[in-house]
Amino acid sequence: RPACQGRARLFGRTQEGPADLLAMSTGLRKSSSLPGIMMLGSSMPNVNGNFARKPSLTFRLGHGPVDLMPGPQATPEMMQIAEKLRSPGWRQMEASQRSRPQSSSKLTDVVPKNMVHPRVAPAWLKHDKQVLRFYGFYQEHVSERPDENCRYRQVSFMYYMEDGTLAATEPKVENSGIPQGQFLKRHRVPRSDGQGFIGPDDFRCGSEISLYGRTYHISGCDRFTRWFFEQNGIDIGEDEPCVEDRWQANYKFQKTAERGGLPFSQQAMDAKLLTKYQVGQPPADKKFTQFLLNDKKVLRFKAYWDDPTPYGARIYFVVHYYLADNTIEINEAHARNSGRDAYPVFFKRGPLTKKLQINAYPGMLSSDGGLYLPEDLQVGQAISVWGRQVVLYDCDDFTQNFYMEYMGFDQKASSLDVSERPLRHVKLKPPPHNGIGTEEDSLINCQMVQPKPHKPDVAKLMAYSGENLRFEAKMVNGEPEDECRRFVIAFFPDTDRMAVYELQQRNSGHMAGKFREKARIKNPDTGKYFELRDLQIGKTVNVCAQPLQIVRADEHCLQFLEAHGDEFPWADPRACARRLIPISNEPELQDEAGIDPDTLKQLAAESGVDLVDHEVVTLLRAFGMDAPDGPVVCGPRVLEAM
């Protein structure tokens, strides 16, 4: 029965109350740190039937929200820590405020004396495991031998920088019969002159060094040694090729012969050929052997030929030399839209002779010599192709490597630059103007099939429309009957056109009216059209082959020029005053009574300042005053304007 009660208790069929069930579930429950899925089957079911979650927040009238599950109250220390955490650099601030206690321990208490790295490292520590290796040889006399009278023995020197010792070894040669290996034990070797010991400065490539009465020739060094000397700014010299004596040359020759690396002699080849004839085996063909060894090996050159015939041009080729049978093929390298025929073959593949030889009749024997071979094709030189000189100017990479490997010749070094110069199109000048219409209209007719009217300067039309600047001039051609003639030169700045009208003079014999119609007139002195800056008081201009000297201008013209003083400096009072700086110390210019315009012009000419009449008029208008003898220039006012 107790066993039955235990089995019934295990399957939940006992009559215990809720309290007993709760105690049993508490004993079977696992740790709360485990996931909830691990508690399935180990916790008792809810027998009350209430699955609602307990609220943690409620509301009270007059109080507001109330937390039913309040946490622990914040202490002042917690508030202080939370305030520090608000600053991003709280760790640095906290570390700076803390004071570290001074340690009474010393460096020697932590690190042993034999492990402390010194401030100035000694040589045995600084150059630990650094060895300078040099290669050299010395000549040894050999007596009573017919095949050699001396031999060169190779030696390797190892200089240990940690203690300044030197060791030398001789590499072992197979079947040399000479005891080889360690040649000089490691120790400090004294110099031959007794001044100290051998050091790195005694070794240079190409120099000689004496050790214990024997002279060695230094021929090279390893990469670390060369790098070490370069880092210290020392030139160690270039490596020299290894020297071979007669015995070494014969030894290499014997080893090569034993391995079958030497070609057969002519006697051996004849003997083999005779043996093949005796046994009935067909002999090997040289051409067939050449084909087997050099099949699909082609030398490729780039060439050109300057056609000397009428209307001939430069023609570019691609030359193929087939090493399999010593034949040459030449194809034309047509450019795009060259206008030549589509077939490129210039010389069909076949043997190419250096000289033209034609047999008198078919079947006639001819010599095999005179064919072009690989050594005859060099970049920068020409080959004769049936009377045509074809120049080789470049080759491909395979051809370059072939010549470097088998002939030791650099083809790229002789490459020619065959790039054509860019065409320079000469632009024809327009024909001269025939006088009909304007020059701009005639020029547009030469530039366009359907000419368009000339576009005027709209900005000048808008700014200077209606402006008419007038100057009075007289004719100075030296004829007495033309001295009394007066003209008005009208300049229109909106279109840069100019017109000349003659004034009526009594008993002059000339009618008043239009002397030159309104148009753009060329200045014969400059070859360009007249501009406003070409018209000044006192200047002579040529219009219709007649010299006209400008004597004055109207008020509107003078005001217009003074308003644009930056373009016309002879109408700017300050610019004209600054030109008189060389004569500023003259007493006439400092006189308050003024100075006569002619005297002012004469003083300026004596000082090297050539004043034009328009500048004198500008000074009179800006700094002039009345005088009994006429208007004068006030000198003090001119000095103030400087």
C-alpha cells in the first residue's frame, strides 16, 4: 500500500489540498534564471482560474497616477553618480580628480638589471646577428701541371658586426682534390700594417685586401651588405663577374659533355649519317628538323616604303619572317578610308634574295646564298624587295625577345618615329575691298553662301544714339589757295562713322557742302577705321588724300570727351596736370598771376613733355582764368590737382 500511495502521488491522484500542491510545485520549480520553456512540466497549473496580470499603475482622485510597484528610493550618492554620467567625458574627469599614490618601488624592483635596455645600445646589442658577407678570390700558383699554371680559389668573407670578428670559408667543389671548407676561423684579424684590426671600411667591391700575407680580390657582396652600406651613404661599388681559370672552364665543359649538352661534331654527324645509309634508314632532313623546331615561330616587323613614282605616297607594311623555312611575307597595312584596294598582299610568301637574280632558262642551278636571314633584319635599316627599299621601323615583343635571347641585339633601341606631322591648313586671306558697299558686307559674302547682314553693336547704339561730335579743321596741304578753307569733321560714336563738310568762305572759289559722305573711313596712318581717339585738337588727319588739321571743337564735343576721361586722357584735367610734374618747380608755374598757354607748352617741351593742343585746351577749361592779354592757366591750381 505505501508503494501504491507513492505511485498515486506521482500521477496526481492523491487527496491532498491546495497547500500541499503549492508546496510540491515549489519544490519542483527550477531556477528563475532559466528560460520559461524549461519550466514546462515542472510547475503546477493554476488551480484558481485567475490568469490576469497584476497592474503596476493606478489612479486616485485628487492624487493622480500611483505606482503600485515602487522601486528602491534614490539616494544622494545615486543622484550624484547619475549627474556625472550625463557628461560625455566623465571618465577623464573622474581620473583627473583622483590622486595616484606615489609608488615606492623602483624600476630595478620590477625589471632585473640584466633585462634593462641601455640608453646607448652597445655594438653587441645593436648589431646582434648582423653579418656582412663579401665574395672574393685569390690566385694560387700551380706547378708541374700541363693543363694549368694557376687557379683561382673563391672565398666568402663573413664580418660579424657584433664583435668585429672575421671568418672566411671556401665553397667545396666536387672532385676538386683540394681540402676546402673553413678557410679562416672567426677572430679579430689585424691589418697588415699593424694599425688596428680589419673593419667594414676595408672591404670594397673591386679592391684588394691582405690577410696574413695573402692578397684577396673582393668581387661582390650580398644584398644585405649592399643595403647596409647604402643606408650609411657609402658607395661599395658594383659587383664583378666571377673569374674562371682554365681548370674550371675545362671542368664545366666536361660536365656539359657528360650531360649531353654539347652539339655533335661534324665527324659524329657524318658517322651517324653513314650508319643510317648502311642499315637502310632514311636520313633526317635538315629542313624538316628546322620545321619541327621552329614551327609557328614568326618574326613580325613594321616597315614602310616611300613610293618615288608620280603621285606616290608612303605605304606601310607588315613583314613576316617564318623561322620554319626562312621565307618572308609582306602585307600592306591599309589605313581606314585609305582608298587602296582591299587585297593586302605585297610580296607573296617565299624566299627573298638580297640581289636580283633571274635564271636564263628554267631549271638552271642557282646558289643558295644571298637569302635574307634573321641576322639581316634589323630595325632602323632597309631591305631590298625587288628593287624597293623597305625600311623596318619597329617590331613586336616576340621578335624583340628572340633577338635578345639568341643574338644579344636590342631591336627596340633602334625604333624610328614615323608619326606624320599634323596637317596645317593655310587660310586664304579675303580679297581686298573693291569700294562697292561696306567692307563688312563684302567680307560676309566671302564667308557665307547665303550672306547675312552685319550685326551692329546694339550697346553702342543704345548708349550713343543721336550723338554728334564736331571738330573744326583747316586744310594744310601747302597750297596758298587752300589756306582759307574751313571744314567741320562730324563723328558719330554710335556707328563709328565720320562725315566731313566744308564751310562757305567768301572768295575761296569752293562751294560749301559735303566734302566726304557719312561712312566708316580708314585711317591711312594705322590701316584701321577712324576712332574717336584719333581726333584731337592740334592733330592732322588725312581724309580723301587731303591733310586736315583740327583747330578746335564745339562745347558739346569737349564736354563729351571730359565726361569719358578714362578713355580720352587728353581730356581729363587731372591726367593733364600730372603730366606737368617735371616742371612743378618752375617759378612761372607757381606764379599766382598765371602762365600763358604758349609759355606752358614751351616749358613742357624743354622738360621732355610733349603737350598737344587738346591738353592745353583742357587745362584752360579746368584751371584757366582771365587776364588782360587773354586767358591764362592758374599754376597753383594745377599744382593742387597733381
